[in-house]
Amino acid sequence: MIAAGPSSPTIGVTSSGFITRIQHEGIIVCTDNPNFEELARKVNAALEGMDSLRGKLVRVNRGS
């Protein structure tokens, strides 16, 4: 079990490695991109128009 603080929700990890019962304020996952300006633009574009990140998983891929 993993918990970040006293009021944090419990995150359970099953024996097969799946995360269960996760409540979060938003997760952004990015592929490695040494060009930080390009990465920042892509993250900004992915988040544009979202009211809230709560409970969402956003993926930002480097591309070619």
C-alpha cells in the first residue's frame, strides 16, 4: 500500500501489478523529451480546455 499523507486515499496494488481504488488530482505522463520547450507546449496543448484534471490521466507523447 502507498499513501502520500494522512488524508491521502489508499492506493492498492494487486499481485498482477494493477493499481486499484486510486483517487487523484490528475496525472500527466510524458515520454522522455530533452526539448523542454516542445514538451511544455505539448503539455499545455493537452491540458487546454480542461476544466479539471481530477481523476484524469493525460498522456503526452514526444512524437517524431
